[in-house]
Amino acid sequence: MGFRKKNKSPPVLSHEFVIQNHADMVSCLAMIILLGLMFEVTAKFAIMFITVQYNVTEVLDEKSEPVNHYHYGPKDVATVFFYLLIAVILHALIQEYILDKINRRLHLSKTKHSKFNESGQLAAFYLFSFVWGCSILTAEDFATNPTFLWEGYPHTRMVFQVKFFYICQIAYWLHALPELYFQKVRKEDIPRQLYYICLYIVHITGAYVLNLHRLGLVLLVPHYLVELLFHASRLFYFSDENKQKGFTLWALLFVIARLLTLTLSVLTFGFGLPRTENHGFSLADGNFNVLTVRMTCLAAICLTQAWMMWKFINFQLKKWREHSQNQASKKKTFSQKTKPHKREPLRVTNGVVKPEDKTSPRARKAKAS
């Protein structure tokens, strides 16, 4: 893990050396890019990595102030790369100074330790992204005008907050791929994490490139809220297994979020975009409003939601079976403890009540003699 001091240093450039010092190495690379701003020769290249590119200044009228908008282009790859480095550094800081300290107190097993680290990292990211996304949607007044999802398409112009939001989202999910190696994720957990990481990358990048950033932002915010609740509930569950109420609320909001996603997607691709004035396919204009693209996007969203619901149903059935087995074992244990013992028959001898002697007559005769 980055920033961690070890008594025994592994061989230089070995796997263990890279894993332990990856955050320090990435920090050095980020510092080199930042130092490039100090020299005139390298400043124009360093700015391409650090600042958001493709700025367009628009003047609506003579009295109003100029408005800055942005569009996407090839230079965004450099910006995504720089903030990918920042994500790796922040990941290591959260792991080292927050999650590892909590893990030492909880004394979790290896399986729970891995899931705790995953939920801790994702909960922090979902919380930050949810608050940031809500602030952007509040400025756009989506609640009072839902038609802004498709009106004026193609939406080639973005404000700074929207573009920077997408840059950070793509950078974070790309950084999650090497983190599978840096965090020594168990082999059985790698396929599951690869699935959702790749889905995030494909959907967020698709919304960014196809100029569907408004719809993507609206769908991400409730989804991140649901995921935040799930991972927060799992963190509380690891600290105390009796705290499971959060999973019930998560299950309810999960279904609502899936229905909301499907409703807005069908409304946008099935009714909104076909009725706009700009139809056709043009890479230069950023217009992808054709039937093939619309149906492909809608199918991708529907299949993803169906896959998520399938995983959700299987998860709930598994929990229900475990709960039923636990209840059955508790009842069995309780019945064994409360089962009455068979009382021995009594006999009266000379006015004294004594337990009945079950020995044979021959044994009693021998005993008396």
C-alpha cells in the first residue's frame, strides 16, 4: 500500500515493491506534470493535462457578460490521465489513513476485510459524486423542466462543472482497473468488480461522447444515491451484524431507481429525440440523432437494468434462504433446550416416597442377601 512504512523492503521493481509504493510513484509522476507549468517550453503541454480543454466564449448580447462553454475532443484523454493519477493518490490516502485504522479495530476476516475496503472506497466516491451531481442539477432546474433532456439536441456545449464532472467520473472508473492489482483483490472477486467497472466506463463515456450528458447526469445521481446507501449499510453491518435495517431501505430505493432509469430512457430515446428538429448523423456537428444510435443506447440501458435486477433478485433470494436457515436452526436449538425430561415413577414404602426401583427381581434379591 502506498505511504506505508515497512521494516523489510522488497526488491526494487518487484511486484510487492510496486504494490507497496505505487502511490508514491504516481505522486512523483503527477508532480512532474505540475512542475511543467514552471517552464515556458513545457507549460503548454502541462496545461493540457491539468486544465479542462476546448473552451468556447460566447457573447449573447452587448449588455450581458461573456459565457464560457466547453466541448469535448482528443485532448481530453490527457486530462483524464492526470486526474486518474489524482484518483490513485486519493484512493491510497483513504485506504491508509481511514480504512486500515478501522480494520485494525474490527478484526475482520479476509473476506470481510476485502469487502469492507471496497465499500469504504465506493461509499466515499458515491457520496462526493452525489452531492456534486445534485448541485449541478439544481442549477439546471431539471425538476421544473424535464424536457431539457432532449430539447436543443445535440448538446455540444457544456458548462465547466458538467465537463469537469464527466472528466472526473471517467478518470475514477479507469483508475479502478489498476487498483484491482494494487489492492491485491482476490481472484474470485475480480470478475464481479470488472463487470460493474466496465459498465460504468462504457455508459459514462458513451453519454459524454454522444452528447447525452444531460440524460447521463440525471440517471447517475439517483443511481449513486442507491449505491451509497448499500455500501454504507454494508459498512455498518460489518461493524455490527445486527444493523441490517439499511438493506431494507436500499432494496426499496433500488427498484424505484431502476424504474426511474427505464422511464426516463424510454421517454428520451423513444419520444423526445425523435421529435426534435435536428435529425441525422454528423461527427463534425456532434449529432447522433438517428434511429440506430437511439435504439442501441436504449437497448444497452434496458439490458443493463435487467442484468442489475437479476443480480438483485438473486441477492435477495440468497439472503432469504440464509435467514430461513438461521431461523430453523434457532428453533431447533430452542426446542432441544426446552424439551421436558421424563419423570421417574414413584413408589411408597413405609410412608416414604421413593423412586421406583427398575432393577430386576433377581438383582434385588442378590443385593438384599
